Amino acid sequence: MKKIIAFLFVVGGIFGARAQALNEVKINIFNTIAIASAEVGYEHFIDVNQSIGADLHLNDRFSYAAEKSGKKFKTNSIGLNYNYYFGGEDGENGSGYVVTPFLKYRFGKFEENKWRDTAAGVAEEYTHETNMNSMIIGLGFGYKWALGDSFTISPFANIARNFSGEVNDRFSAIEVNAGVNIGFRF
């Protein structure tokens, strides 16, 4: 009898955990299409309206700077974030408006072709590299729809401050980013 009761608790716990999905994986589908950047993330809910998360950005770019001829980003980044949700439907955990403070570290380089004069007075083309290693702190805003208890759609916009003199000399200290995350909860 004790084994049957223990088994029922385990089965009930499994189905109960499924009803309260505490984890989410997501991809920024907008940036994947627009700039060929893969942004994947993980979110763990610590309460019905709060979560912590981590993101991995492959082929990360500064804002939406274009890779025109002779310009190439060779950068990736990792990020940590906290998400606070408010205004969602009753019973929909982690939905509604969201405010997201985040910390991000970008690493890699930006290459661009430039021209310079040689000692002989002839112009020659060379590749100039900008070290993109930088710490970034920012704030995001968005809205998340929870479709059932499995799928999510979340448009968002971020504004962040870059703390690298070399990057700020080439680009800007302020960086803007946006996207649409598609997520799956489990």
C-alpha cells in the first residue's frame, strides 16, 4: 500500500510540475532572419511573475550595424538577466508586460578595410581590427504572450550602455536592440 501511495505522489508531482512550467528556452527569430544572428536563451521562473535567465548570442553585432563590403563582425556574447512580469492574465505565469535589467559580455573583433598612405605616397588597403571585448549593462522592455502553458511569443526592445573605450570610439556608448522571441516552456 505504501508503494502505491508513493507511486501516486510521484506521478502527481510529474503532472503537477508540467502544469507549472518553470523553465523556458527561446530564440530571437527576428534577429535570426534580419541579421543572421543566433540569439538563444534560457529562463527559470523563481515566482509566478519573476525569472532569471541566461542568453548566448552567436554572431552578435553592435545594434544593427550592417556588414557592408569590407566590414565583418566576429563577435559573440553571453548575458545574464532578471525578468519581472506584470499585467498578465490570471493563471498565466510569466506573461504580460516585462521589464528586464541585464548584464552582457561581448567578445571578439570587428574588421573593416581602410586605406592608408605608404612611405612611397601610394594608397594601400589594409584590415583594421577593433577589439569588441566589452561589458554591457542595460534595460529591456517588452510583452510576453503565453499560449497555453508551452509556447510563448515576446516582442521586446533593449537599450544598453557599453563600457569599452575602443568600442565607444568606433561605434557609440549607447546600444539599441530589439527582437521577437519564440519560446517553449517545460
